Amino acid sequence: MLTFQAARAKVARKFLNQKPKEGLGDLVPQRVRAAPAHKEESLSMQLPSRNEVLDGLPGLGLQLAAVLPIHYPRALLRACGFHPMEVWGPASVDPSEGNFHFQAYTCGIVRNATSFLLQGRLDAAKVLLIPHTCDALQGMASVLKDFVATPQPVTTLYLPRGLHHSNREFLVDELRQLAAKLSELSGVVPDAAALNAQIELDEEADSLLAHLASSRARYDLSDKDFYALARCREYVLSETFIELVNAAPRLDQDLRRRGVPLMLSGIVPEPMSLFEQLADAGAHVVCDDLACISRRLYPKSDPKANPFQRLAERLLAAPHDPTRGAPIMERAHRVYETLTKAGAKGLVIYDPKFCEPELFDIPLLTQFLGSKGVPVLHVEFDMSEAVSNQFLTRLEAFAEMLA
């Protein structure tokens, strides 16, 4: 395994000698700095920006695919000659242009992403993939395909809902159709060996993400920096993510943190200043049930299976998620087990406004956790650069109640 300094230098040589340009680079923090509370010197590691990753794709023979949340076959895109870069808004964009196409009660991720696209910020992408995560994203795909002249083709992926015997067969057919569309655009038709190689690479990266999530107390990082590292999985190459996690500063024993330990649930923690606000309120995150992190901890698949069956198996075996119609009580038990194991004193559910899949689960999830003596704070936020004062007031009161 590379030392922290050696891996950092390797990543820096790979990405940092390139000129930044306008486009995707403002979506995530670029520098992660280790928590210095008990060290004389704090370590730091450089995360490549989205633009730096984009600039490196031609040399790897890859084209850019912009992908909306949440679940999709990353390995399939890579095998077909595309590098997926996810779009979760972003919070920093002016949503005005998206507002022209969608009602005010549409999810902010959809309105912001549409604005981002119409402002030309995704012009580098050769394809736009929109999974049928929810009605809002399905509506976005329909609007873009039928009413908006996008610079790239828009393709969709329908994921099965609930638990049915036909789910795997249905998803395998969907993945084969998606592969055919991607190959038509890129000219790359992967064989079984190429697909399996990418699946195994993704399984290694996802295993490291799972380890990062379950062993966060052994990483010398603040909450904000921990999630910046975890979320760079959304846009860096799988190889780079493996290097970065292996290079992250680790401790021989659990990091002792001040404040109230909380579990964070919801879709995506935007803006990332949320974690600074949590710290200011006297709290910190010890585990999560976020759609962008813990609901995408895909298990390893059967290496002897057909590659399309392996892809489908991994997606279907993901942790419980309301956007896939997972049984609410099974999800509730999983949340409670995770929360209890991590020692969290309460749950904060942090959702974009009007997120229907999340809202469907809230009543029973809150009722179940309440019966176990777990306090729950549910807040909805607008997809913007600032955390609302109303949320900060409620958060401070919640943390004070639990202290």
C-alpha cells in the first residue's frame, strides 16, 4: 500500500499540472485537510477537481457521460468508453432557467440540474443518462427529450421497484439496451472480459467506500472533509478513488470527537457547509443513510455469472432505498441497527423539498425510531449555497436537547 505522501504525490502528478477551465470544477471542495486537534502538524491531501478529471479523459480514450442520481451501472459506462460524472444539482447554480420548465414544487435537484445543463455547463458530456429514480427525474428526462434541444443525446434507465421475481430479468434487459445505446454513441463494444474487468475494479472501489463509511472514526478527517473524500466517488476514476482512500490519513485508534453524535439521512448533503454548521451547533456525524453514500454500498457479485447478471445483481442488492420501493420496515430496522452500532444519539433527516420517495417513508420511520427512544429531526431544504437560519435554529435546539 502506498504511503499517504507517496499516493498524494502520485495523484498530484496525474491531475494538478492541468489548466482549470469553466464548467464542472465548482461542484465539490478540492482540498481535504485532516483534523489537527491532536497533532502538531495537520496532513492535507489534494482532491482532483472535476475539470482536472475531465481534462485527463481523452488521454485515457474515454468520453464524458453526465449522470443524474442515484443508481446506475458505473462499470457498464466505463466499459463502453464513457466516464460517468454525477450531477446532484449543484447547489451553486442559479435555478432560474430550470424553473421555466418545471413547477415550483419540483425537486431542486431537477431544477438546478436543468439550469446547469441549459447554461452550457454540461456541454462537454457526450451523453446524458437519467435513471428513473423518481417521478421528478422521469419528468426531467421527458422534458429534455421532447422539448429542449440538448447538445447531447438523453438516455434513460428504468430500475425495478419493490421485491419481485422478475426484477433481475427486467434489469438485465434494461442494461443490455443501455449498453447498445452507449456502444452506438462511442463505437466501443465491450466483450465479457472487458465488462468483468470494470466490474471487479468497481467492486474494489465500492469495498473501500464501504470501509470508509464503517470505519470513519479511524480517519483523521473532519466531517466536511470526510464527505468531500467519500463524495469524490461521484466524479473521479475508480482507480483514483482507490488511491485517494488508501492515502487518507488514518489513526491507530478511534478519533475522539466533541459534541453530540448524530446519524444523517436524506438524499445529498448540500451545501457542504452543512457539516460546518453541524459542528457549530455542537454535533458531528458518526454514520449516515444518505442516498449518495450509504445507500450505494453495492456488494460484490458472483464472478462466475454473466457480466450483465453481475451488474443487475449488484444494483438490486444495494441497501434499502425508498427510491427503489424498498420495504419501509426493513429500512427502519437497518437505520436503527446502524445508528445503535455507531453510538448516534439521534437522527437528522435532511431532504430536498418535495422529495416524494423520502416523504413516503418519514411517518413510519419516525414512528418506529420513536418507539425505540431515538429522537428524529426532519428538515427540508432548498437547493442553494446557504443553509437556512430556520434549519440552524432547529438543529441547535435538537443538539442541545440531546447533549
